[in-house]
Amino acid sequence: MMKIIPFLYLNRWSSQRYYDINKIWMGYNKTMKIYRVGIIGIGNIGKFHIEALRKLDHIEVVSICSKSDMEQRAKALNVKTYYTDYEEMILNESLDVVHICTTNDQHYPMAAFAIKHGVHVVLEKPMTLTHEEAEHLNELAENYQVVNEVHFHNRFYPINSLVKDTLKEVGDIVSISGSYLQDWMIPRDQFNWRAQSKASGLTRVIADVGTHWFDLIEYVTGHKISEVSAKFKQIYEERSHITIDTEDVGVIIFKTDHGAIGTCLISQSVAGKKNEVSYLISGTKASIINEGTSIHEATIGYQQQENIKIKRHHIDTLKTGQLFEVNSFVDSFTECFRQVYYKIKHSGFKYDYADFKVGLHSMKLVDAIYLSNKEERWVKVNG
């Protein structure tokens, strides 16, 4: 006999919690696995991962790991256990999944250790420092059969899924242009670990935000960038009296494997642009313009008729017809993670998130862009 929960009791809960309570009374919790999750790296992005995960059912962040102040951080985040050694956390906590949100130089050893212990991996971008590291992680993930994701969350904004679905409107793609612009690195005294190659890798803005732009373009168009010509600019040799060796601005011309050509500007030093991802995809019949000002709207441009606005607020994350609303940065994380955890249980699920194979291609692209700038020539992307 189902237990009826009094109306006044229900009012104490959010609508999401309401459904959770009813599932419990129906015995739902007895058949659904609770995934045990650990987070390595508790900076801003690590906290966003936790916030996004807590919007999902049957997932518990059981432990966190970072370098310092762990007791205070664990209390603030309401997490039961904490570590300063990621190996100890993985060995002690019986984790199902680990989210790695650290400096780039730590991605490879942490992910490799987790995979070798049968733990599924969500890995912040860029995947690794080099494409050789990425190649090894991809091989490990295949050998150990763990679910793996490189966190290119822009795929999960509704407008980008709509553009992908609408792309046939443009005809054959002729050219692609756009930019990823931020302004937080404008002050000369602004320093971040990404400014030094020992932690970030050979590039900064290309690896940090350029990888997002390239992945998004490849995702929505189905094209792969096959050859690049790049030019970097470093504005200051020092920041906060610390020598830096990475670029502030990158301009890239590229070719795709389907015969399109393109160009993009990647910069974290454009005043007034807090976080803007834009693109224009031009075809033989029409163009699609995403000005980067809305995660819900874009424009289809025509030559002989009025341009039209296209809009989408929800995505069919699990491809079941159930729509999930996406209104924020964190919401895009949540929908990406919804697919990752669904994939763990449903091995045949055809997902949209970027896996390690995609991450490997991204690292080969980053390395080709770096080499092109260094040697001032066109460089082919091998893979």
C-alpha cells in the first residue's frame, strides 16, 4: 500500500525533492544505484561541478580533494570526507566516478590512476598537456572500459543543439568564422597559473577557451579542422612581477576536412567581453549567426527573404522525449553530466558529450596551432 504524504509536509520541499520523496515511498531507491563521486580540485570550476551534480538524482559527492584548507572547504560544501592526496581518496572511497578539475599538468597522472582502478572519469579541458598524454589516456579508457568525458559544456546550451539540428538550412558549408572573447586578463597585475606553460601547457588562451570554440564548431557542423595557420600575441612579458611564457591572443585560419575555410579570434584581453562565444556558419543557401549573447537564440540569414530568429530553451538530453530546461552555465554542466551518468548504466546510449577520443583530437589541434605559430607555416592536424 502506497503511503500518502500529507500536503503540508510536501510544502516543505522543492518540486524536485517532492519527486524524490515519492520515489522513496514507492521503493524506487531500492533499485537505483547511488553513484559515489569524488572531486579533485576545489577551485571555482570544481565547485560548479558539485553544484551541477547536486541537481541530479542518484548521485552523491562523497569526497573532495585539494591542496589546502580541506576541512573548512568540506564543511562549506557539505561533503563528508576530504583528502589532500587523490590516490588515497580513490583507494579509500569506493568511487564510481571522479571529476578532475585541477591545473592542466595534473590531468594525465590523476586520470590514469583513476582509470587503472576502474573509476569513470570526467576531465576538465584541455584534456592534457600534450597529445601524447591524451593518446595514452584514450587507450587506457578503452582497455579498462570506463566511461570518459572531456568537459566541453557548450555543446549542451540549447541554441547549439538547435543549430546542429538546423544546419541543413545553410546548404554546403563554405566558411566558418567567430571568436571566443573574455577580458579578465587585461590588467597587467592579473596573474593566474594558466599564464605559465609548466602548468597550462604550451598555450594559454588556445588551450583554455580556444578548445571550447573549436570543439563547438566541429560538433555543430560535423566538420573536423584539418589544417591551421596561427599567429599569437603576448601583451606582457611579466604579470605581477612573474615571468610568463604563454599567449594572450591567438588568431587562427583553418581548413576543414569537408572543404570549408575559416578564421577565429581567441582572446582573454578584449575589454567589455566577459565571456562571449560567437560563430557565423555560411553556406550555399543561407547562414547561421550566433552572436554569443544568448544561449537560447540565433539567426538564420537569407539573401532573398527576411532573416529569421530561431529559439530553443530545452534539450532532449537522454533522447527519450523528456525535455530539460537549460538557462545557465551550471545547467549546461548538469545536462552534460546527466548524459555521462546515464551512459554508465546504458552502455549503448548514443551520447553528445565529448569523450577522450574527441579530447585527443582537440590536443592534436592545440599542438598544431602552437607549431604553426612557432614555425610560421600551415600545419596539418594529424587526427
